Amino acid sequence: MTKDKLSAYVTLMATTTLTIILLSMVGALLIGLFNPLVDNNKIFEAVTPAFQTIVGGFIGLITGIKIGSNNDT
């Protein structure tokens, strides 16, 4: 497997993983928002840092992969 194919494969896998995680977090958020037993303010306190951490980490990973693959030229 060439370096370009490996870079594309890792980027695709990271993007797919990010999509699955974010969709599941949005689903949990929606379930919690419409549950009358759950305080909505507590949901946002718990979910907001998780969103920021996951999105920031994956964006950093994808950016690092792209910069590393373009650095060889």
C-alpha cells in the first residue's frame, strides 16, 4: 500500500468514526432534551466539552495526516 493510499484510508476511517460518534451524541442529546425527567442545562454541561474534544481531536488528526502527506513533495 502506497503512502498516498494509506493516508487516504486513515483519513476516511477517521472521518467515518467522527461521523458515527457525532451522530450518536446528537441522538443522545435529542433523547435527553425531550425526556421530562432530565434537566436540559445538565445535558449541555455534559455534552458541550465532549463535542469540542472529539471534533478538535479528529480535525487535528485529519489535518496532521494531510500536512504529513503533502510534506513529501
